[in-house]
Amino acid sequence: MSPHPKSTASRGMIWGLQRRLLVMLLFTLSVIGTVSVLVHYQTAGTAALQQDQRLHKLVPLLADSIVVTSVTEGDAGRAIAGLSEAIEGPGMAMLLAPPVEEFLSEWPGLRAFGVFDARGGHIMGERWLPTVLPATQDAEFFNVVEAGTTYRVVAQRVTTDMGELIVMLADGSDVRQHWLGNVLLRVLFPNLMLFAVAAAVVTWGVARTLRPLIDLKDAVENRSPRDLSPLSTDKIPGEVLPLVVSLNRLFKLVNAQSEAQRRFVADAAHQLRTPLAGLQAQVEAWAQATRGMGGDESIGLRVDQVRRLRDATRRTSQLASQLLALSRADAVSADAQPMHRVDLMELCENMLSLYLDAAGRKHIDLGLEVQPAQTLGHAWLLRELLLNLVDNAVKYTPVGGRITVRCGEEPVTIGEIDTVRAWMEVEDDGPGIPAHEHERVLQRFYRVPGTTVEGNGLGLAIANEIARAHRVPLQFDTGAHGPGLRVRVTFEAVTY
């Protein structure tokens, strides 16, 4: 039976981190061990140098310990009477100086001395010491292996009461021959033990530490596609909390987009029902009138019927266009697409030409007051925003009224910072909007009570969505001469 994919993914996550941590730990311990070996070896070399220096200092003391005696044993016995230690030879005795005696007694069996005549003949001391004939009176150092022990030996030609002799001191406690064992015992073995313990602790610790992360993964995997509620931040480690906050923000944005889409579909279906029902009623009436008529016969239509059909068609087309613009504005708000430089002056001039005919039919004075102004935004959306504001103004301004489209720049002070803002506005002298209705008219399909002008209640809603996509609000005010409405949008200016 194959393992569950979720448990496999969880184990893969844990072992992936474990491998990384173990590799890092092994690398760190290897570096530490290498440095320790080098330091230990350097210390051993320093200790060996100090040992050579000690042996060299003891050689004169060993030479001074040689005492001339008579040939007879009785005379030799009297010569050394009362001494702490005497070592006899033919015609001489060794009265070991205290430092030499201390040196030989520190490591019994690992330290020795030897005395040889000028030609290398053994006089006293250990016989396994090799015959070395120094050419000068300088000390010579060499190594000798005896019974598995490496001795560090110093030999020097000296002048004594017995004449010219060769004295030797051997030290089998040379630290250089023990450094490898010390390294194994003091460096590698502890590091290997530490690595084994660390591996076990890391394996356990990673599994325990990743438990909240694995629970978070399971919580996301087990969710329904429609469940976009925020994830709980309880018991979430501080390192993972930013991820959870980002996921919750993403869920919020996706949920808002989904709600906008659902609302758009519902609104579109509801609003399209009325004009389509009118069109269907007209067509059904004409179809009813054609019953019993032949295929080559024709029927007459009254002027009011043709006008009603035209108005219903126009309203349906305008509603479809506005719903499409609203959907595109919602999409830009959610996706946060990159913005580009937009010339507001050019935008206003182009918009004026589109509505000259519509304004002329109502004898409306459609004017333009523009100054150079640029901002960052979505040009096609800002065009849609201005189009809806001008379209609303043309619809609600009475015959013989006035509409003015403006844009420009103005300096503003925010705190202690001076900056420049770009703006555009549409002003009319129509009935205006009461102050208490300013918030509600931004809702989709809402119309001020008592409004007789035909419309869908989408113009200002679309303009508001586009303004929100640019992170700016719509500003409402009365006209310059009292009645009417002035709608302004202010942006961050872009310098030339």
C-alpha cells in the first residue's frame, strides 16, 4: 500500500531541512576539527621545541655531574660517601645534579643518559643509545626508536675532568609522537560524539519545530475552494507569521475579486432583464400582428414604436458597455497592473469632441478649461472615468445649461512637504446631488429618488471604481454658481 501523499510531502519537508541542517553542521564541525588539529599540532611542535631546549640546557649539568674517582672501590666508596645518588664507572662516578636527577625521575623508563669516550666507547648509562660522534662541540639532536618508543636524543662533545667525553640525554616523552592520539582523543572523538548527538537533536527538533508549519499546510490543503476565510494566527511561530499574514491578505483580495465577479454577474442579469423584456415585448407584438399574413406581406410601424425600439436598443447597448467597463475596473483594482504616464490635457480635449453633438442637441454650452497636467495611471480607464462623468453631466443638465471640463496642476503642502497635484473635473449646472446622497450614488444601480432622466445608475459607480483603482477618491461639490454638481479627481502629478 502506497503512503498517503500528504504524509509523504510532510516527511519530505522534514528530511529536506534535516539534510540541510546536518550538512551545515557536519561542515561546521569539520572546519572546527581541522582548526583544532592544526592548533594542536602547532602546540605539539612548540612543546617539542621547548623540550629540545630543556635537553640542551641539561647537557652541561650532566657533564658537571661526572666526578673523578680512584680505581679502587674503597676510594670510590669514600669519594661518594654521603651523596644522595652515585653511579660508578671505571675511574669516575656520576653525582647527578638535582635538575638532571629530577628530569630522569619524572618519567621512569622513558628517560635515560649515556656517557661515551671521545671515540664512542661506552663508559656508563644505557647501552642501547647509539654511538654518535659529534664533529664539534655543538649539540646534535636526533630520534631513536627503542622497544617501540621514540626517544628524542641530544648528544654533545664536552670537556670534563676525565678529558673529552660525549654525553647524551634521551627523552621518550616527546609530545610529537603522542599528538595523533591526543587529537583522536581530544578533538575527533568529541566532535563525532557531538555530531551524533546533534543529528539526533536536529532530527527531533526539526520535526517538532515544523509541526505548526505542517499543520498550516494541512489546513490550507483541506480547505474548500470557496473557503477564503483568514487563517488562524494562534500558535504560529514568529518566522512563519509573515507568511500567514500574506496568505490572509491574498485570500482577502481573491475573495474581494470573487465577490465582485458574483455581484457583476447578478447585477448584469438583473439590469439586462428590463430592456431585453421590452425588446421582446415589441417583437412579440409585431409577431402577433403577423398571424395569418403571408410570407411576402409587410406590416406598418408607428413612429412611437420605432422610437421605443431604438431607445430600448440604445439602453441595452449602453448598459452592456457600462457593465463591461465596471468589470474591467474591478479587474484592474485586483491585479494592480503597472501604471504609465497619462496626459490629462489631451484626455480632456479628446473627450470634448465626443460629446459636442449630444450637447448641441440640448443647446448645452460645453466648454473646456485646461492646463498642462500629467499623472501616472491607466489611460483607457481614466478615459472611461471622464467619459462617464461627462455623459452624466450631459444627461442631467437641462436644455440651455452649461458644462465645463477642466484639468490642471496645483501646489499643495502635506505636513511639511511641498508637492504638486494634478487634477481634472467636470462641472454642470444641473439639479446636483444632495450632500446626504454623495455616498449612496457611488453604489451600483442606485439612483437619487425623484430622478426622471433615463439611466442605469452605473456612471458614478464606474467612475468611483476607476478612482479606487488609482487610489484616489471622487470629490463632490456644488457648481460655481450655486446649483449643479462638480466632480473632481486629484492625482499625484508627474513633472515634465
